[in-house]
Amino acid sequence: MFAIVRDVSPAIERCELTHLERATIDLDVARAQHDRYVQALAALGCSIARLPEDANQPDSVFVEDTAVVLDEVAVITRPGAVSRREETAAVEQVLRRYREIRRIEAPGTLDGGDVLRVGRTFFVGMSGRSNRDGLEQLQEIVAPIGYSVVPVIVRGCLHLKSAVTEVAPETLLVNPAWLPEDSFREFERVEIDPSEPFAANALRIGNTVVHAAAFPRTRDRLAARGIDICPVDMSELAKAEGAVTCCSLIVR
Ligand code: CIR
């Protein structure tokens, strides 16, 4: 198992922002927090494939959005934000050594942050970033290898995985305010503490969940379910609307 990560761009202060006001990002602190995040992934058993920073790609630390990696293929996305389209090239260079490469083509758009796999189902956020054409292209690629694809309308947040992630087998951490009322009822659900709306993004590696340290109340809810949590401080990248899943692509 390895994790593709990418160093924080010195241009991160020019990142895309949708739901947050622009706040000053301390680059040194962001880099130190990112280093500790990478160390946490390594401690959880990931080898690290670390891509260099790119001064022309403000959001390039958020590698999750550039690809969807399955056991069988890697799907290179076409990010919904035009400013992010060039980010896929460096990630593809790594993935092509390990997987057959497929691509989302125009007019499709798809951000990896909108793609949540649970078992053999891909839930795909219909967000401001990912469109129906992108979903249909993903479906054409994954259906022949036995996956189904289910659209989920996402409102009020950036990506589907801002609102829901898997924290244990068939157990989802959800922010119900950002999801359709009837969604994910077939799963065991842990709701975030309502005072921590950004807390639904968690990165499961083995039996441990990497989770932002800023959300202690939601962390308590996970711990009460017996879930093992690795808290990481992501406060600077959170100002760029980044969270724990966005900063890596886990390849198994
Ligand atoms: C963006 O708006 O694209 C970046 N500033 C944040 C991307 C976060 N990615 C993710 O949640 N997968």
C-alpha cells in the first residue's frame, strides 16, 4: 500500500475557494502540518510517493481530486475547476507504473473528492465540480469490472466526501445537512456533532481513521463506536477548503 502526496505549493494563497472567505495561510505552518500528515500515513503502513511542489498549481497538494484508483485501473479525472486541470499530469506519471490508465474527457468533469467507494458501489457527488457526463464516463469504465455507480446530490459543501466518508466497514460518518434526506440509509451511520460541520471527512487506513484534530466532539462519537482515530492538525490547509482525504491518493 502506498500514498501519493504532493508538497504544498508556495502559491496556495491563490487556491480555489467556494464556501470560505479567503484567510491568510501561513505557508510554513501548512508545510509542517502536511509533513506530520505524511508521517501519520507512513506510521499507518503506507509507503510514500511524494511529488514536488508546483508554484503554478496553487491547489496541487490536494491530489485526491486528480484520480480515482481501483485495483484494476486508475481513472485520471478532469477536475471541475479549470485552474486545476494541469494537476493530473504529475499524478498520472506515478500511477501509470502501477495501473492501466483511463481518463475522464470533456465535457465531463469529475473531482476525486466526489467519489466515495463503499464495497462495489461508487457514490458520486453531483456537486459544483462533478457533472453527469463525468459520472457516466466513470460508469462506463467501472461497470464492466463489477462496480455500480450511484449519483448523490451534494448541496452546501464542496465535495461528496466533505459530507460523508467510510470510517469502518459499511459504517459512514455523515453530515446530514449536506446530503439528501434519504441517502445512505442502508448503512450504519455516525452523525458528526452539529457544531463541527466539516468533521465528516475522514481517511480510513486499515482499522484506523485519520481525522482532523479540530473536531473533538465528532472524534468522541467515533471513539464511542470503538473506532481507532489518528488526529492530525490540518488547520492551515482547511483555510484552502482541504481536509484529510484530499491530501493523498491511497493505492492498494
Ligand atoms: C479546491 O477548491 O479545489 C481546493 N481549494 C480544495 C480541494 C479539496 N479537495 C477535496 O476535498 N478533495
